[in-house]
Amino acid sequence: MPSNSGFDLALAAESLRDDVRRLARINATMHPHEAEDNAAELRRRIAKTAKQIAFETAPRMDVVKDDWIVLGSVAAWNIFIDWRAFDRIPLDGYISISDLARLLNAQESLPEYPPSSSPPANSSPAPSPTLTHSRISPFYIGTNPLSDTCIVAVGNAMKPFSQWPEYFRAYGRREPVGPGFTPFSFGWGHAPLPPWEVKVLYPLYASAFMRTMRSKQIAGGDMVLTGEEALCDLEWVGIEALTMDENAAVVVDVGGGLGQLIHLVLRDVVGLLPRQCVLQDRREVIEEARAELMRHGLDEVVVMEHDFHHEQPIKGALVYLLRRILCDYSDEMATGILRRLAEALPADKPNARVIIIEERLLEVPTPENCIVDLVMMNLGGMLRNYDKYREIVAAAGLTVVGYHIQDGNPICAVECVKIEGAA
Ligand SMILES: C[S@@+](CC[C@H](N)C(=O)[O-])C[C@H]1O[C@@H](n2cnc3c(N)ncnc32)[C@H](O)[C@@H]1O
């Protein structure tokens, strides 16, 4: 019967039952470890329907309380990650709470409140109280790239979120424009500083953040850059690079982090030489970026310190890449960054361009897309759609010549060239 919200409980329950049977049939044909990573869409649908049913049927107070439990659970896995407690739990066994407490140098009563995602297994043959891994908690082990993403989810999202009431009381009910006085800076106790200056004060957090940028598991982390599968096919860049001086700057990755995108560009774009690529970033990132590129045999990539709010020192490159940069900034600041690149584009290469690659604001935002947008607001930025890109790009003296999106992928690539006659 449909509820007040239009949700048809009986229909949902039937489709849940059918999907669960489908999954059980798939699981039956596979080894449990294989089955875990299979049928992702089906699993997602089951979980979503089950959550909807729970939301529509549970006593209303329980739904409210569930959110409180989530808050506690986040606090628990956050401290377990910080103390590397997950790393101490054997993958195929258990650890007693007292042994864990001893290894963590913590009072025994503290790890007695385990993150809810790692409940002690009922079938554990160990004397209680013990902890075992759940199917999720190995993701929180320090060597797993997802654990860095969890650290960043707390630092960029939960910490500022929890201070929103004070933030908006102090600065008014409007979106931040940056660079300082962002919810992120406020949440970390350094309101006047821009977020990147705050991160410098917390080197462990800053390195966890840089590692997440390298992660292939976050949106846009693993991109194909040529051919039919590419979001934005850069094959032409390699062809053109062959006609250019071997030491000319062809591709400049502005705010390129540890070189994760340059690495993919050089993997895919045939004809482009490492020495024709430039990676620019902040001072504290550059040394690590150089070491990282050397580790991948890309020591000929030119690595330089540069602040993208200032004049671009490399003039006349064929492509300036801005991946996951503009979404951190308000329209005014993003326009400033683009204008520096518009000024650097060569007048004699009409196909030279700035390419923006980052998550876009979806027409029908998914819950994940909404959260990313809110996290960007914490930093003083936002997600944008085609119209919003067109506005900031035009304000910078550029025009959009390509807007590339793919079904089921929130990342977009925006290709921009200089408006003829623009200074
Ligand atoms: C969100 S990360 C994106 C990194 C990389 N472009 C990617 O997509 O993986 C933002 C990058 O911009 C760099 N950054 C921040 N402010 C900068 C500035 N003013 N000038 C140059 N780089 C900056 C950061 O150090 C970081 O590497």
C-alpha cells in the first residue's frame, strides 16, 4: 500500500525479495571473496530499497535515533583509524579487547566501544570480549587508500559541518566567498586563513589529503584520456606535440598535486614526452611530487612551485589542465584562476586550451553529489553545471568549446579557448 510519501511498501518489498534472490543465485556460483566485488549495481539497489523500507516502516523516533548512532559510529571509526587500531585486528582471527588496549596504550574501557562497522562476530570461538574485522572494517586499515579518504571525510566534512551553527551565526546566512573565513577554516579553529594554509599547519592531515588525490577509488581518480572510453579525448595533443619542440611546454598541470594526472596523460597520450609536461603546485607539495614522479620514471617532467592565483609563468602551452581545482573556489576566485591561464594561452595556436576536469553539479543531484557540493562549500567553493561554467569561463575571457559528460559519471571535462581579441 502506498504511504503518504507515495512510497509503495508492498512493491518495494517484492522487488527487494526478487533482487535478494538474484544476488543469492550469483553468490552461490562464486567463491565468497569473488562474490563480494560482483553485481555492484544489484547490491546497491538492494541496499537502497532496504533503507527506504526501514525509513518508511521503523518507529519514527528510531529513525531519528539512527542518525545519532551514525554520529557515534563515525567518531568511533575515526579514532580507531587515528590510533591505527584496525591495523591491530588480525584479518582472519580476533584480538581480545585487553590485548588491543595494551597495544594501543589505551585504557581498556576505551576500545570496548568498537566502531559499529566492526561488531564482534557472534561465531567467534574466542573468549569474550574480543574484536574481529567486519566485511567493511579492513577498508579502515592504514595501508588501505580508503582510510585516508575517511580521514578527509571527517576533516573536510564532519568537522566543519559540526560548526555550521556557530559559523553562520558569526558570518551570516550566505555562502562563503573565501579565501579565508570558510567553514573549513572556522571548523579547524583558524577562521581567517584559506583552507590550504590551514592544512599546512597540520602536515599529517595534509599528507592524508594528498594521498586521497592519488586514490583511484575517488570520483575522477582513474581516467582514460584517449580513445572512445575517454571523457575528453586528448589524442590530438600527442599528434601536435610531435610537431613541437621537444623542450616546449605542451601540457601544464596546474595544481597537479603529486602528478597523478600527468602520469595518466603520459600513459595514454602517444607522442607526448615527459619533458613536454609541467607540473605546478604549492611549495610544500612540490618535493613530494618530484620524488613521486621519479619513482614512476618520469623525472623529466618539469616540476615547479607556482601559486595559481598569480601570473602563469609558463606562457604558450598547448593545454593547461585544472583538475579538481575550481570546485574549491567561489566564482570570483575561480574566474581569477582561469584569467591567469587565459592570459598565458598562445595567440598563434587557435586550438590551445584550458581543460577543467572535476565533479559537476548533476541535473538531479544524487545524495553523494549533494554531499560533495556541501563539502566544496566548506572550502569556499561549489560544484557547477554547464551554465555556471559558461559564466565563469566567459568572465575570464574564455569560451567553452566542449562540455563532456558520461552517463553514470559525475565528472565533467570543460574545454575552453581564448575569445578572439580578448587581452
Ligand atoms: C584537490 S587537489 C587536486 C590535485 C590534482 N589536480 C588532482 O586532480 O589530483 C588541489 C591541488 O591544488 C593545490 N593547490 C592549492 N592551492 C594552490 C595554489 N594557490 N597554487 C597552486 N596549487 C595549489 C593543492 O596543493 C593540491 O595539490
